[in-house]
Amino acid sequence: VQLQASGGGWVQPGGSLRLSCAVSGLPSNQYILAWFRQAPGKEREFVANVFWSGRSPAYAASVKGRFAIFRDNGENTVSVQMNNLKPEDTAAYYCAARYTGVSEYQYWGQGTQVTVSS
């Protein structure tokens, strides 16, 4: 299984970015794809996840209403649209995957940096 994250960058507060995670090698459809983030000096935190089918998106309280996670239609990509970005959203963002039958994320992509500042 390989996960390749892309789309990070710098944006001013209130701006938008879209992160994408290209997914390959999943052995079945019974997987959950997620985004996590880690800011300097802080622990990694959950951002959002969605079933590989695209169903049942879920969000951390800190991003709900501003972020939207989805599987790109017909593509092996899971993206997160991030709107109304705030300085506290600054972090390295990672995509991850786990089988629905386990609790720990088994596969991780490399991080992509998001910086929100004026």
C-alpha cells in the first residue's frame, strides 16, 4: 500500500487549500482513509476520515464545518478541502489508511506542510 500526499503550501488566514492523497495497492474496499496533522511541539492529531467508498465522513471538532474530506470521483485519491483556514491549522498533514477491522492506522504517507499566516 502506498499513500502519496500533495497540495500543501502557504495561505493567508481565511484562505483555502486542497490536499490530495493518491492511494495505490489497497487489497480490498474495506479500508478507511484519514488525514492527521502535527504542529511543531505538539502531538499528532486526527483531522478527518472517510470510508474508501466515500461514505460516512467524520471530522475533528476543530475543523468541522470548514474542512471536507471526500474520495475523488472515479479516482484513487482521497482529498480534503480546507476552507477558512486559521493560523492554528498550520501543521504537517499526513494521510493514512487502516483496515476497517483494526483500530490503528497501518499505512502512512509522507507529510505535506500547510502554513497559514499573514
